Amino acid sequence: MTLTMTINDHLVELGVLGNNKDKAIQRVGARLVEEYFASSATEQSDEVVVNVLYYLTDIQVRDFAMGILDKYDTSKTLDALNYLLDKAPTDTAFINAPACLLATFLYERGDSASAALTLSNAQQHYSLGMLLRRVMAAGMPSSMFGDMRKELHHKVVAGIFGIPEAGDPEDAGIDRD
């Protein structure tokens, strides 16, 4: 008799990254997430989906993913996010990032009702979920949130990959000390 591990079994085995500080892990996660969004999500193996869900539990990798939501074809990104949300085990930490990323994607495209419904999948205490709920409740224009997301992306990339931000003293060869 052969036993097959489910996506949930694999994720339980891996655990969550949380507020991980290991930049090497974050780089692997960011590259994997980018490859996932660039490819056809529905053709990915369960192993790839497990790893994407696992790495998205790292806050920096999640924020990296948030920064590339508009990098690829809209329908491809929507399919990828829906696929992750569908595969993520509910009532676990693994559903938070996909739910919030999809909610962000929908909100920025003017679909606040679907964004709010999608956001209900995320746990109430999840930081990005709490921020999105406040932003939507306050009626913040989705374009303003998109601008903030894009601004954050440069900082996240710099933090994960060690690439200086534009205007950073390292860009000009200036010592910080």
C-alpha cells in the first residue's frame, strides 16, 4: 500500500517561516514566487505549490509577491492567485498570504466587494489582512494603495537581494560612515 502525502501534509511537515531573517531563504522564496507567477500556475506540480505556500509565510517573500502582482498578464496573475487560494489549507497560516494577495489584486482593480469576500479567508489577526480591512473601510482609493505597494517593493527587493535603492548612498559609491 502506497501512502500519498497531501499538500496539507507537506505543509505541516515544513511549518511556517513567519518573521524569518535569513536572506538566503528569502531569496530562494522570492525567486520561486516570481517563477510561479511567470508560469502557468495550474500546470505546476503539488511540490511547487507547497513550496510557494511555504515561502509565502515569510513576510518579506509575501511582500515581494505583493510587489509583482502587476508585473505579469492580469489573467495569468488572477489564475495563479486563485489556484494558491484553492490549494491552501483553510484555517491555517498558509491561507493568509494567498487570500491577502488576491484581495489586494482585486481591490486595486476596483472590485472591492470581491476583495472583501476574499479577505474573509485570511485569519483576523494577520497583519496584511488587518491593513487591507482598514484601507477598504476607510475608502482609500485603490490607486493610492497600489502606489504604496509599489514603493514598498523597492525596499523589499533591496532587503532581500541587497540591491541598493535608487538614491541610496551606495548607488553613488558614498560610504555611509
